[in-house]
Amino acid sequence: MARRRAVAFVESRIQEIIQERDPHARTLACGVHASLGEYVQDLVAIGNTRRQACLVQRRIERVLAEAKIAEYSQLDAVKAVKAIASLQQKGEFSTTTTANRYREGLRAWSRWMKRHGRWPTNVLEEMPKFKGDSNSSRRRAILSERQFSTLLEVTRKARPVRNLSGELRFWLYLVASQTGLRAQELNSLTPDSFHLKSVPPFVQIDCTVSKRRTLDRIELRADFALLLAAWLHGKPRQERLWGGSRSWWYKAASILREDLKASGIPCEVETPDGVALVDFHSFRAFRVTQAVLSGANSRVVLATVRLSSEALLDRYAKIPQSEITACTMAIPLPSVLQATSAG
């Protein structure tokens, strides 16, 4: 017994000496998952939402599991890239854009581990970027003015869905179409988010919720602000407007599909490029399209709908064929041809 105790003491002392000489020894001995939870907590502490931080964690864990990596010595950029490619081939995701998001999540984690002394080197820094078509495979359609009006009329009288009454969904769709806010941003809104007596009136999105990580102000039409003021009157100032349902924004697409079905509006639309879907994010595309059709300068449109580039504007805008035809007919023929045509 005494001999066993002596051996255990010597072994523990050896480990202490190793750790004193190598500050990374403790973390490396615990495996690659040792500080992942701490990294996620740090992401939340610096301003990321818990949902975003957990998404990063899940992506890292999926890659490590796919590559069968448990220890630091097994980790390298080649294995990580192959694991991401394997996940894409299995249908876990479909686009190159998502593959590069997995890559960036892994690289950021590896940088953090090196910066904070958990790992001796940043082994994933040289992960190559995935190449290919970065466009989303999902084609999105928008509702026509007539379809949108029908949706609002039917929804307002409809039965509750996921603890959201027809009246609440009516205002949800209306605010989404008038602001272009994303589902998570809409979920954060309270009456205090609306500054309806300002000139011009606006709705404010906190930087921790906005996808751009900035304090965003979206201007509202004065007549729409009056309608909002009447609806918000008497509501608790700091209570979320659609907070009666904890998960509506996870299920926003299915809620909308149910209301579209009740309104007799198809959620799939045939286009020259294939089948396009009407989903909740179509309200943002609807807002962008209306801004483009207003005739405003492209820089003004980008600022109005909170987009950072012309490429994103092109992706979101869904110009109706009737508008394209009208624009074509508005372009005059050369004068010599006009004279020939008149003759």
C-alpha cells in the first residue's frame, strides 16, 4: 500500500513539473473539447447572442466528430477541410457559403485557443477557403401587392397559431414588410423600440440583435407610424410584442405557410430559373424590391434596407416581369427608326 502511494505521489509530482514547464500541458491532456465551452461563453460575453454562439459550437463539434478528432495532436487543417467537405456531401448543408462559415468558425476558435494560452500554436490558421458557387440554392419569391393584401385580410380573422392570434400575425407580417426586419429582430421588438413621435418616426434595433452588429434605426412612413401608435397604445412598454410565443421565430416559415394556405396563395412559384419559395424572409425581399422600384439612387436604397453591397441588393430584389416589360417599352427607339415606324 505504501509503495502504491509513493508511486502515485511521484507520478503526480512529475505531472506538476511538466505543467510548470509547459503551460499548455493541462489543456492538451484534456482533449480538444476542453476549452470549447469557455470559448462559447466568451463569445456571449463580447456581445454575440447565445443562439449564435451555440451555432458556432455545434458546427465545431460536428466537424470534430466527423474527423474523429479527440486530441490536439490529431488536429490539422487538412483533416478539418476534409470533414467539412464530407458533411456537405452527406447533405448536412448545401452551399459553399455555409462551408466557409464552418471554416471561419474553426479558425476563430483555434485563434482564440492560441491567443489565450490553451494551445501552443494555431494549427487551423492555414485552412484554405472553399471555392465554388456561393449563391444560395434556395430561390425566394415575393408576394404581389394583391396577394399580400389578401394575406393580411385573411390572417387578421384567422385562428391562433403557436400562441399568436390572427391579429398579432397581421401586425407581424405588416411590420416585417414595412421595415424589412428579420425574424429574430422582429422577435426583440417592444413598444419602447418604436419612436413614433420623432421626425421622422423610426424603429430601433439593438446592436446585440441586429445582424450587422450595429445600433440600427429604420425610418417609418408617417401614416404607418400613426397606425402603429394606435395599435401599441396601452401595451406594456418593455414587453415583447410577439413574446406570447417562445418559438414563433424558429417556426416563422411554417406559420406563414399555414396562413398562405388559408388565403389560397401558393408558397411555391414557378420562375424561369425553377421553383421559388415564399417564406418569412420573403417579406424582407418584398421591402427591398419596393425600395428598388421607388426609383431612388442605389446608395439610398442600400441605406434604407440595411444592405452592404450591390451584390446583396441584386440577390434580394425580385423585380416583377411586368416592371421589366414596362421599362423595356419606355426605352425609345432611335429617331430614324421612329420616323420609319411612323411612315
